[in-house]
Amino acid sequence: MTLHISQRGKEYLRTAKTLLRSAKAMTDHVIAAQLKALADDHERRAKKASLDGARDCSIRR
């Protein structure tokens, strides 16, 4: 089974990757931890958006 990632999910993942890249470059560990938490949240949102998109697609069929 392949998982189709919705466009909204792709955007969330792209943002999460950017946040993680910024967190790795941070010298302030508190800000880096906050960026990592934001990235985790965006990854969860990407998964939810893709699942919602798949559910909507199956309802339309």
C-alpha cells in the first residue's frame, strides 16, 4: 500500500524540514528545541492532512 501525500501535507513536510535545518544551525539550545517542537508539529499536521485527503478521496468515489 502506498501513501499518497496531499499537497497540503507536502507543504507541511517542507516547512518541517526547513525548521529542522534551522534548528541544527542554532547555537541557542532553547530556540533550537522550540524549532524542533514546531517541526514535529508540522510533521504531525502533514500526516493528518494526507490522511484527511485520502479519506476525502475515498468518500468521493
